[in-house]
Amino acid sequence: MSTPAAPGERPGRIDAVEVRHPWRWVSVAVIAVLVLMLAHLLVTNPAFDWSFTLEAMNQSTVIRGFLIGTLLTTVLSMTVGILGGVLLAVLRLSENRVLSSVSWVFTWFFRGVPRYVLLGFTGSLGALFGTGLSIGVPFDFLFSSWFGTPELRAFTIGQQSVYDLLGSTIVGGIVGLGLSEAAYMAEIARAGILSVDRGQHEAAEALGMSRTLAMRRVVLPQAMRVIVPPTGNEVIAMLKDTSLLVAIPVTVELFYQLGQIGQQTYQVVATNMAAILYYLIATSILMVGQYFLERRFGRGFGTSTAARPAAAGVSLGAGGAK
Amino acid sequence: MSEPLVRAVNVSKSFGHVEVLKGIDLEVDAGEVVCLLGPSGSGKTTFLRCINHLERIDGGRIWVDGDLIGLAERGGRLHRLPDKQIAEQRRDIGMVFQRFNLFPHMTALENVVEAPVKVRGEKRAAAEQRALALLERVGLGDRTGNYPSQLSGGQQQRVAIARALAMQPKLMLFDEPTSALDPELVGEVLAVMRELAADGTTMIVVTHEVAFAREVADQVVFMDAGVVVERGRPDDVLGNPKHERTRTFLARMRTGEQTTSAPPAAG
């Protein structure tokens, strides 16, 4: 064993007893008991009919609901949401007061209305446009009635019912989720754009770039570093929010289909378990994708490289802490 | 005498109620190097930024190679130019910033290639070849694949110079290009600038490097409080200043150069 150094001798290697943590072992024991209890519950309680859960997950209507109502709807709604959100953010930062107000009002409306309620509304657009939609001259019916020919329309093409146009109720769902998402993405994109140092705009403009080109080539790629992490969270939230499509209702959807099976068989715990497993599998895959995206847009900011001089003029942005 | 490359007449500019430029005149001939000196807050950086319209001027006129910057005269009235035409005017004016402002998500080579390809529409292969030559010229031929975060301040500033040169500008503006650098890195950037000057590049340099100005400049302009106090050949302005304000400033720069514990000068 090591002993205190003798007088006149220089102290050498330290061979000391580490601090003991007995409470860590107690907590391990407590948690182990709780985990065992949970496992016991899952295995022995007859309400968890696992073979039925698997059977429910394997129904073709459920798989179809997962692929179309959950996955496809997530992809399409997020596409609408991201494109709309970036557009709204650019409008919001515009010097044109009218454009920035439009963006503000849009965000105000779609952030203020709960998604469930909003979906009920966008799902019933067919009732709003009972006679269908067409492309033509705005308010031409006013002029037509003044001239005594109320049926006359100028250059009207493609009058058709909203149901024909939308194909199915799921489009109402995608529109509702997408527009609602755009309002949230607008704030995320705005924070990302504002996180890019003003010097970057100036350097781009000094090279003769137009504002649009500077935005596309210089500002947005850097803003992505701040935008991607919260957007990943939004995708995961969107995947879960597709279960709100029952508000319309959309029948080609995972949770609706599993709910139907649950109601018919009274195996509600098993069908809910099936839904939980589906959502967990999908969100886990998304989290892996998010990791690779964040790595891609972190180029030039890597931690593996030499420490970045503070004078480099690139602010790391408040959003980086998310 | 032929027309000067840069002609600024009675340029004025205010930020809110603060008048930062009060009637600046400047003429720069092609191939000439002009150094703008003066205490901070004197308006020299603002004036430089007016030349490529990063700041919009309130009065006076600036011509670069005969083009009126930011304005057009039509039907006896002046019209502000739209963004697109201002962008076109900037293509021929290179600028180097105090804080480099390299694009951090692009490698050194991509930084230099970006504007020729995306703004001038050059072929990528040709632009890359010229970019490599430019990076070689600023001494970074072996760092073309590095991101700005992997380069020292001095290296970043040299990439920034190459990036500006890639647009083959008629005029180069330098806004305190060495002020954000560690002292031991200042020399490498000044060496590149010295070489540019020797090659006949027209340069307007805002700087605190009095020694550089004395050695390289054809014309030194000393500014204070938004006006030009004194201008002329470097030997006259720096060696034998006529104005009290110039003398005070130069004395302060000298003490600053010799000792780091120089007491702040009165006033």
C-alpha cells in the first residue's frame, strides 16, 4: 500500500481509495425491483394479449393505415409545413410591412387554433364549397349580375367539386396539419435566419449576390444548423399528431383502424399496445435520421476541428442550445 | 489627365441624427493605393462601405469607373437604383472585412469559387482552376480543402482576399483587414496586400497600420469626426503632419506600437 512520502522524498504516483457511493447501489436495487414488477405485469396480466397485439399489427387495414395515414401524411404535411414555414419566415423578415403583416396574421391564426379543431374544419371544406372550385376572374359574378347575365363567367376553367379535387378526406387532413405546421416552422426558420451573422449577408452582397441568391447559398445553409434540431422534433410531433386525423375522420389511418378493431373485439389494451409499438418504431427510426441530418449541416462547425477563433464573426446563435 | 477610377464628391451620411460623414471628397486613380487613417469613430469605415453601397449615402455622389453608385439620373431627376442593379455594380468592387466573413459552411476553395460561378455564371472547372491559382498566390495552395474553422485568422483573411480577387474587381476595398488578427499574424496578410499593390491593384485601405501606409500608399487620407483633416503623400502626412489632430493621432499610434501600457491620451 502507498504510504505518506518520507521526508526529503518527492511524492510519486497516487494510489488512493476512491470515494464509495453506497446510495447508488440502493437506487439500483429499487429500480431493479420496479422493472421486475413491470415485466411481471406485462407478461402475466391477461389484458396484455400479446399474440392478439401482433395479430392486430399485422392486419392489412392497419398496415395500410400506418403507411398512408401515418407515414405518408407525415411526409406530405411536413413538406407543406417546411416550405410554408421558410416562406413565412422570409416574408416576416421582409422590409415590406404588408408582407410581414400577412406572415404575422397567418402565424397568429394557425398557432391559436388547436390542431384537432382545425382538422375538423379543413375536413369539412367540402361543405364550404358545395358547388365546387374553379379558376377564373375574381368577383366576375358581380359584373355578370350587373349586366343581367348572372350565369356568365369570364375565363372559368375546371369547375369541380372539392371532393373530386381533393380525392379523399386525407387531403383535408394534410392541408390542416401542413398549414398548422407552417406556423410553427416559420418561427423556427426565423430564429435560424436571425442566428446567421450580419457579416455573412454583407460578404455575400459585397460579392454582387442578389438577396435571393445570398439567402439560398449563404444564409439558409448556415441557418439549417439551427433549424434542423427543432425541425426533427417537429417531424416526430407530426408523426404522433397524424392520430388526430380521427377528427375529420380519415379512415386510412393507423389509430382509427386499431380503434375499430378494439371496439369490435373489446381487446382495447392490446390494440392500444399495437398503436404504441407502431409509433415507437417510427419515431425511433426518425431519431436516427435526425442524427445524420444534424451531422450533415454541422459541416465547418465540427468539434473535431481546431477551436474556432472568437473573432471569426460567426455567432453560434441562441437556437444552438435547443 | 484621364478620369480617376474612384471619384467621391461631398459625400455625407447620417445615422439617425448623428452625421458621420460631412462632405468627403476623394479621387483615386487606377493602380493607386489609398490608405484611410483616423481614430475610431472618424467615419473612415462608413465611407469605405459607401463606395460599394453597403451604406446608402444621403448627399454627394460617388462614381466608380464612371458609374454613379446607387443612383441613376433619368429625366432630370435622380432615382435610387433597385437591389438588382446595385448588386451588378458591386461585382466589380472587391471587399475584405475586418472579421473576414468567410462562408463557414464552405471550404476555402468553395468560398473562392462561389461568386464567379453563381454570380458571373462561369464554368465551375475554369473557376476552380483560377481559384486554385489565387489561393496559391496568397500562400494557401495546401489549404484549399479546409473549412474556415480549421484555419488561423491570418489564413482566413488571405482566403477572403482571394475570394474578393476571384471576381476580378477593378477596385479592392479593405476594411481594417488586420485589426482582428493576433499580432504575429498581421505580417502575412500585409505581405499579400503589399504584393497586390506592387501588381498595380487599385486599393482603398482603412487601416491602423501606419508603417504599412507609409511604405505602400500613394496617397494617405487622415479623417476625424466625419471630415478629411489632411491628405497627401505619405511622407508629408505621416512624416510632417500640418494639423494638430493628425499629430496627436500619430503620436498615440507610436506609443501604442512601442508599449502596450500607453496611458490614454487626453481628449
